[in-house]
Amino acid sequence: MNVESVLLEIDRLAGGRHGDHTISEEMRTDPKTRRVFVAITWLLVVELVLATSALAVPVMLHMRNEVAWVVWMRLIVVLGMTITLFYFAWRAQRGFYWAYSRLRLFSKIFPIVALVTAAIPGLYPLWMVTEQICFALILLGIAEYLSTDHMRTAYAKPPRVPRVPKRVNH
């Protein structure tokens, strides 16, 4: 099985009508673009270490007392989101517009969700509230990198192609 063909199928499904649109090779290999993705990769590595470490805390605490299911769910979701963001960053670095747009969107939305849920009194223990605040700050840093003038120019939204109605043969 060809891995790249599977990934292209994922791109097609995840990217929708822009699934196959890539930026120019010149913009993709531009030193500014490369620097942004190096920084984003390091921020995601920090995010992964944070998510993995946060998952270890309730494992250790579970030996002493019961950890609420909402904590487990949040930890699993954060770890899954981080892995997904790595995929988006990798595909965006390969030039796929859809991956850049998803990474940029999620790096703006996830921090809001994290901060709102962290602000609900008694929902999470203090260590998890702290983890969510750090998670949000890292994602906001990623969003800032993706929103620079250079990146918005490099990953300009592709023009909308008008739909041609299908002809029905009678």
C-alpha cells in the first residue's frame, strides 16, 4: 500500500474542495515559511510533552484516589488534538492550503475552549487548570506565527471555482 496515496485521500476528505490545492514551491521553501514551521513544530513538541505529562498526573493520582471521568476525557482529547495539530502542521509544511487553514483555525478556537472550561469552578483540579492555561498560551503562539503577513500571503485562500451543474440525461 502506498502511504502517500492514503495521505492524499485523507487530504481530499479533510480539505474538502481545497484538498488538493498547494501553495507555490517558491513560497513553501521560502526561509520565512520554513522558520515559521520550525517554531510551530517546537511549540507542538512542547504541547505534546505537556499533554503527555498531564496524562501521567492522574495515573499517579489514581493510585491514591479516584480521578473524575471529565479529567480523563479532557486529557485524552488534548492528546488527540495535539496529534491532529502535528498532522495539520506537517501537511501545511508540505504546502497544503487546507492544512494551514485548519491549523490556523484550531489554534484560535482551542485556546478559547480551554480557557472557558478552565474557568468553570470545580470542574478540573488546579493542576489541570494550569495545564489548560499553558495549552492555550502555546496555541495562541502558534496562531500568531500563522497569522503573520508572510504566512497569510504564502497561504492565500484559493479562488472559489464555480460549480457546474450536472447534466441529467433523459
